[in-house]
Amino acid sequence: MTNSNTGQVAAQPEGMQSIVADWSSDQRAFKNVSWGKAMMWIFLLSDTFIFSCFLLSYMTVRMSTTIPWPNSSEIFALSFGGEPIPLILIAIMTFILITSSGTMVLAVNYGYRKDRAKTAILLLITAAFGASFVGMQVFEWTKLIVEEGVRPWFNPFGAPQFGSTFFMITGFHGFHVSVGVIFLIIIARKVWRGDFDKGTRGFFTSRQGRYEIVETMGLYWHFVDLVWVFIFAFFYLW
């Protein structure tokens, strides 16, 4: 602050000077954090707000409706040998997605070791798990729409809001998984070709010898898996 009488700059408190210095310089506020990784964290933060709004809306609708909510154990059951098994498909989907987080961790690990073959293979395995998850979700949607007659505006099992909230939230999550699968395949192809070792110019290629994009992709994939845990708890276990 400038003193109008003396023309001198008034000294700021030491604590305030420290805060101003930190937040006025991205070198200090985000030291050793690349631009791509920082942008991914910001994107995931914004996506967290969106999914939180969706799940809060779902809880509000479910607790406020006067019409009975459908029993998830009955709707999402599959019959084997004539006996319905509750949530068996959902349990398999959850296991697959959680397992894919493990393969993604290994891919990041081998990426920083610059082991191209293992990194690419693990990325493709992760993508295969994600594609399997999406395929099972398509089967689940088909069963609900074709066999059960559930629609976004109609539900023969009870509260009509069930269809709209279910298709909106699981569809939005499935879209995230599908996009992740596409990008995993793209990154795996670039790793296999050695683009990160040679510093080949193009999309998602950072400086020569750096595999940071693999870790950035891992942040996205772990976020998608974590969101599914909440969806699983709210939709299928509640």
C-alpha cells in the first residue's frame, strides 16, 4: 500500500507477503507440477461437482417421492438355472472396474521405468477391462428397456423417477469410461511406437523420454473407478 504523503510503500505483514508471493507465482504454487497434470486435476475437480450434484439430486428424489422405489435386488437380478441371483452382473462389473485400477497402477509404474512393452500391454488390458464394463452396462440397459419396460419417463416397478435418474447417472459415467477406453488405446499405441522415447511431435506427446501422460491418464481412470463405487452404493445397495 502506498502512503500518499510520503510516497513510500507501506510494509505488509510477513504472513500476508508469504501468501501473496505463493499465489502470484505458479512456479511456487504448483512447483514441479506439469501443466497437463494440473489441468487434469482441475477437470477432475469440476467433474466431481457434476457427479455430486447428480447423486444429491438422486437422493433428494428418492427420499421425497411418495411412490415406492423399485427393489434393486429384484430389478438387477439375473437368472442362472432358473434361480435369480441378485446383483450378480453389477458385482462382476464392479470387480472388473476395480481390477482395471490395479492394471492402470502397474502401467504407470512401468511407464516411469520406460518399459515400453509392459506399459503398452497393461494399458491395453486396462482398456479391455473398461470395454467389458461398458459392454455389460449396454446389456444391463437393454434388459431394463426391452425386457422390463423401464423408460426415462416411465417405470413399471414403482416411482417413475427411477428411470430418469438411473439412465442419466449411469449413462454419464458410462460415457466417461468409453472416452477413457479410447484414450487408453491411443496412449498405448504411442507408447508401443516409442513416441515418448523419441519425443515424436503430436497429440499427448510430452518432452523426450517422459511418460507423464500415462500417469495423467491414470488419474482420470482412478477417478472414474471411484465415482462408480459411489454409484454402486447409492443405486444398487441402497
